[in-house]
Amino acid sequence: MQAHMPGAGGTALRAADNCSQPRPECSNPGAPSQAFGCSIFPSSTATAARRAGAALQWEERGDVTCPLLFIQLNQLLSTPAGLEWREMARWIKFEEKVEDGGERWSAPHVPALPLHSLFQLRTCLQKGTMLLDLDATSFKEIIDKALSEQPEEAELQPALRERLAALLLLQPQHQPTKSLLQLLAELGLSPCRGKAKGRSEPRSQVSKTPLKEQLRNRFKKKVPPGAEAAHVAVGEVEFLEKPFTAFIRLRHGVSLGSLAEVSLPSRFLFILLGPPRVNTYHEVGRAMATLLADELFQRVARQAEHREDLVAGMEAFLDELIVLPPGKWDPGARIPPPSHLPAPRRRTTVNPLDQQPHGNGDMAAAGDRASPGEELERTGRLFGGLLRDIRRKAPWYGSDFSDALHPQCLSAVLYIYLATVTNAITFGGMLGDATSNMQGVLESFLGTAFAGFIFCLFSGQPLTILSSTGPVLVFERLLFSFSQDHSLDYLEFRLWIGLWVAFFGVVLVATEASHLVRNFTRFTEEGFCALISLIFIYDSLKKMLSLADAFPINWQYRLDNVTSYSCTCNLSSPGHSSAGNDTSLPSPLATWQPPATPALSRTQCLDQGGHLLGTSCQYVPDITLVSFLLFGGTFLFCIALKRFRSSRYFPVGVRKLVSDFAVILAILASCAVDALLGLETPKLLVPSELKPTNPARGWIVFPFGANPWWVCLLSAVPAVLVTILIFMDQQITAVILNRREYKLQKGAGFHLDLLCVSLLMVVTSVTGLPWYVSATVISLAHMESLRKESATSAPGEQPEFLGIREQRLTGLAVFILMGVSVFMAPVLKHIPMPVLYGVFLHMGVTALNSIELTDRVRLLLVPAKHQPDRAYLRHVPLRRVHLFTAIQLLCLALLWLLKSTVAAIVFPVMLLALVAIRKGLQRVFSAHDLSWLDGPGPGAAGTHGTRPEQGSTAEECEPMRRPAAQINLSVN
């Protein structure tokens, strides 16, 4: 039987000297061990799990943290040269073994232990030597005290004690982690020299100073700063008649020279030597190392005052084991490390929901949602929320610039700049078509640069990217059509609407209307985010399909008719001789021309008044084909390079660098392919002159003169709809960006952000520039490009997500580049538009995959037995999950239809209706079901509440603790 380590690989901890200090009230270390009143455990009658939990809770109350342990298992082996200590395994979070042959380390894996080894270890802890808080400065001093303080019934003879001391002081043979260059350098060495390289003399004693191999060991890069070492030494010796066992905890971390593979201060030692017994000692040593690698047992071991405390900690470890029946799995298989691990607090907290799994308490437990932060609490004063936002953000203003000094921010600037340029050109072109060029690409560029720069400089959440959005574009189209139908000046009418919107926005800020954001649950967020993501995907595909019109493909092409495909220039205007009236264009099958008659190009032909004749004049199939290849290739490059971070190839630093610059590398690769082919694919065209797209308009829009005076009052009616649209668009995006899972440290600024957007409406309306609001998809891409992860992770451990680089400099740099793009036209004209459309598609797909709605839609196509293990599937019947998903899809379809038809004028009202629909769902679903599918109902959910992560398992997201007495066994 074998057992698995519970909670393997908890979160890495930093060193703190007080972690191993006794509680202040334990003033008599020599008190009888039966009296637990002076121990770290509250009562000897409590369960082991509760007593071990008391240690953890006391530690958390005292704000105490413990350093991570590097654990090394050395085994005594018999060699031709004599007995020798050899490193056999090591642990940080997971186990790594030296493979047969001793030349390489295994992949990290969850340790599987024989159950009897744990029981034998418990016996060793109960009867062996135990030295807690030993003061020693060298390994020899530790061994001398361990041998001299044995229990009376197990005391060794002086001769045996000397032999045992000499044996324990032998230098162990380490298995260092070598770089690829070191391995290549050793290829030319003889087998004997290769085996001896990096190893110390076989019969030497442990050195008091670290060896060169320890200092050069590359494995130390995997060990977090502040880590300590634990040593486990086991083996068989024939001169002992009964086992010798010792568990030692040093009062302070002490460097023990060359004892460990890496040079670290040592804290724990465990020694087990005895008469020969096949493989027993090795498995007991693995059990001890696995215990020390468990975060909860390690904390108990650091604070234990007596032997019973340590045994109780082991009993708590045994209480959490889970049984695997014999014969139902392969004991030789190595279990890979999980992607997520439960928090230590969840393993020790007894939750009353164990007895009431369907109580209303699940609503609070589901996803560990928290109450809203103080950002959305009402103050009851005019502009009270705004002033609180300013006071909250002001202390961080300096760090908003210094925190941007990192190479990752350069990647984010280039990525978001190209995405913003593409968005400005796309929506600028659409605005031009919808408004007869009253607003075009140039206005889109200038407006994006100005509005984005001001917003990033003064907003509460500078990671937000302002842009024209699909819903605003729909309203602009309707407004222009209404102006044309009623003979109104579009820009003047629009100016008054913008002024009213700004006024209403300031009123909303003054009355703290952002408090209503508390009613936005994931039902509303996901519906809006899915709509914007689908708009990105739809527009990118629509633009690519339009290439078939600009560069049509000859679908009637037949290879047998190749001789009839030609294109000639017919110059029929007066003054041209007949000899020059039929001049062929350069073409693979162009009509042969005499050398005296030069061929005219298409442009020359049309400039001279000619027209093109032939069956191949209108078809350029290569352009469309290559454009689609560039489009799809860029999209796939972005996905592949983004995932390169988790690849097995190349060092972790290279993988991180490639992943951070994934989009930029994809764009450069696609541009290189385009340049290599040399085809005239459509390129990025940036305006090169600072003048309005429509010559009939100027840069300033005057409020009176073109329309009747009453238009300024009538404008308040459509302004109400625009205000609803701006408020919903801005605040839903703000809710999404300020989720707790992003671990933002500097707080949100809902009121300040809304004020900035409202005031910018005045400037953009007066200058006739597009209206801007938070762009959900681009802002999410901005956040994702600034993710921080732990630089050091234990073997087998996933890098820990640390948060987002919160700063203003990337946004400011993006919009400064937008402003100077007019002067960068000679460089930007080499970027193919299909490449940028591929980036558009990547952003839309990435944003769509980030919402739980997409995950639940996939469930509709997956048989029940193949569905992923999600927390909500454990607690909500599948038919109810599908019903909730169907309602969301119906709302999404309704939003799309409203956006695409003449009924688009009521689109802002439909966004508000999403909140009402979500409240109405309380009549269809129980509170328990909604707590798992969407979190608490309106008014109870916090903006910063979290939900189970998209890729997490149900075990991680389980709001109830695991049953206390589960044993995880496997066959040996």
C-alpha cells in the first residue's frame, strides 16, 4: 500500500526567524509532555487536525511566515571502496529522484509512499532521539550531541558511538544539476573521469565550507531566497543490532558546509541507521522528507515544544491521506504536479457547511466572493466618491511611472499600439462610411491620441484603453441618418448631444451613481464582454472577406483554357495610331509585342484614356490567397508564442521573453514573409496630412448657426440614451478590469474614470472628433500583457501569478505613438493589413475564451462523462446549467440583433435590461444555483468578488473543506 502526500507543494514562504520560536506563555520547556496546556496545541482531546490547525492559526494571528525547505535524502550504500553516502532524492515542493545510473534527475512528481513506512516513521518519532532547538554551529557538534543524548534504553556503547560518528561525518556524493554546456564538455572525458567530475573524494569528511560544485550548482536558481535545508540520512549498517533514530531541529539556521547539494542554512536533520532490512530505511526516509515538504507539518515541526506535538502533527498528516485501492493503478507511474493546490487554511479550517452542503452559506462560499470594496460605498455627499478616488490614487501617482521600468512594458506598448492603430483605422473607416467622411481615419487617430493620453494621465484606472467601440459607432450611424433625413447639421447636432452627455455624466459622478455598479454580476459582464469580443471577431473576418472584392478570384478558371487568358490595353482615343491601340500588360500570358512597341502598365493605360480588355484583367488571386495565409498565420503565431511560456523547450528566461513579446514576434514574422514574397498585399495606410477628411468641415464646431435654436433642447433626449450607453460601456469594462483575480494593489477609480470620460466628451464634441469610451477587448489585452509571475518556482511548480504591473507609462506611450503616427507613415506602410486583422482576431478570441460563458457553451457539445470537473457542475444539476447558458445566449443574440438593425436606438436600454433580467432569474433559479453559476444576487455581490478560475478543478474551488479522515493509498 502507498500513500500520497496531501496538499503537496503549498505556496512558497519567506524566511522569518520567529517562525520557529515557542509561544510566549510556554515558560517551562521542561514541563511534562502530557500537559498540553503549555504546548502549541490547545487540548490533547482534540482531533489531530484541529490541534495542527491551531498551530497554523496561531502563526497567522502573529503574522509569522516560514521559509521554504529544500530537503535532501542521502542513503548509505556499499561500494567497492567501502560505505558511501549518496544523494538519492530531493524535495522543494515535489519529489525528484536520481534515475538509475545516477546521471540525471527525474521529472518532479507527487510522492507515493508505502503506508507502512509512515507507521514506521511514527514509531521512530515516538521512540527515537529528539533534539528540539539545538544550539550547534557545525555538523560534527550536532552528531556528537545526537549520539550522546540517546534514550537510556537505546544508549549505544562508546565503540559503536565512535564508529557511527565516523560514518555519519563522511562526505555525501551529490548529484549536481549541470547545464547543457557542462554536459557537452564532459562528452570528451573518459568514463572514469566523467564519473569523478564534480564529486568529492569518496572517504573524505564533510567540509566546513561549501564545495565548488555547490556554489556552481544551477539548481540553486530554483530555490527561492531565504530558503533553508533539511537533511534526511538513512542506511543499513551491519554493526548495529537495533535502529538508531534521531530527529533534530536547530534553533537557528546553520550552514553545514558541504553536507547539502546547494549551500543553504540547515534547520532540520533526520537520521535512521539500523541492521539490514530490504528497502525499509529508504522508504522511511522518503516518508520523513515528504512530511517536511508538507507546509502544515513543517509549521508544526517548527513550533513543536514536545515529542507529542510532532507526533500529533504527523497524525494530522495521516488524517488527510486519500485511499487508492490496490490493483487499480500503476504504482510505477509518477503523478505529475497539479496546476493548482489548496491553500493551507482550507486544509485546517472546519467548515460548518460540511453538514449543510446546500445551505445559503454556499452563496458566500462559492468562489470566495467578498463584499465590495470601499470604492463603491456611498458617502452621502456631493462628489464624495470622486474625492475619495482622488485621495486613494494620489499616493500611488509617483509609482505609476517608476513601476513601468521593466522590459515587459516595452512589449505591452508595441502590442497595444499596433492594436490601437488597427482599431483606429478600422473604426475610422467605418465612421467615414457612416458619416460621409465628417469623421474619418485622421479624426480617429487624433481623437484616440488626445483622449487616451488625457485619460491615462488623470484617470483612476490607467490600464484602461479608450477607443471607439461598436455600440458608439452604431449610434453615430443612426444620428447621421436622422440628421440627413431632417435637414439638420450633423456636427452641430452632435455637439449639443455631447454637451448634454457631459452634463449628465458630471451629475452621475456628483450623485455617486457608480454605486449602481454593485448590481453588475458576471451575467451582465459576460454578456457585454462576449458582444464586444464577437464584434472584434466579426469585423476582422468581414474585412478579410472584403479582399475578395478588391482582389477577386477567378472561380471559373480552367487549366485547359490557359491560352485564352490575357489582358491588353485598348487606346481608342483620337491621336493614337492604330499600331499602338493594342498594347499588352505584363502578364504571364500577355500578347507578344514587337520590341519597338513598349508595353504599357495598367496605370499608364488608364492615364492615357485607354481601357483594359481580356479575361484576366480583373483577377489577382495571389493577393487574396496570401492575405488569408498572413491573416491565419499571424493568429496562429500569436497563440503558439503566447503558450510558449509553458513549453518544455529552452530555459525559462527565454520562454518568458518569447511569451511577453509573442504578438510583436508574430507581426514581425508575418511582415518578413510578406516582404519575402513581394506581393502587393494591402498595407497599413496612415494619413500623412493634418487636415479634416471632409474639406467641408473645420476643426471647431460652432454651437449655433446651422440648426434651429430648439435643437439644443431637443438634443437632451438622445443624450439620455448616449449617457446610458457610455455609463454601461465604461463601468462594465471597469468592473471586469478591477476583478479581484487580477490582484490589483492600487485600487479602482470608478467615479474619477467616469468624470474623465464625461469631460472628454466636451472636447471631442467641440472638435468634431469621435466619442471615446473604455475598449473592453483592448483593455483586457493590455492587462494580460502586463501580468507578473514569480521569477523563482520550485521544480514542478507552476509560476505564481503575482498581479499586474499597475502604471500609467504604457498607456501614455501608446497614445503618444498614436499622435506621431502621422509622421511614421513611411515605416508603417510596410505592415500588411491582414497581419493586423489577425491580431484583431487573436484579441477577440482571447477575450471570448476568458469568460465562463464560453466554457459553459462548450458543455452543450460534450457528453456528460467527458465534461471537465468544474465546481458548479458538482453543485448544480446539468439541465439547470444548460438553462442558464441558454438564457445568456438568448440575451447575447438579442443584443446583436438590436445592434445590427434599425432598432439599434434602444441598444443602451437593452444593456440596462441585462441587470433587470439577472434580477428576474432569482424567480427561475434557486439562490444556491445562482451562487455557483453567477455569484450572489444583485446588491450582494462585490465588484471585486472572485469566481473559480477558468482552468481550475472543482477541488480547488470547493467551498467546503475535504473530509477529515481520508487516506490516499496505492499499491506497492
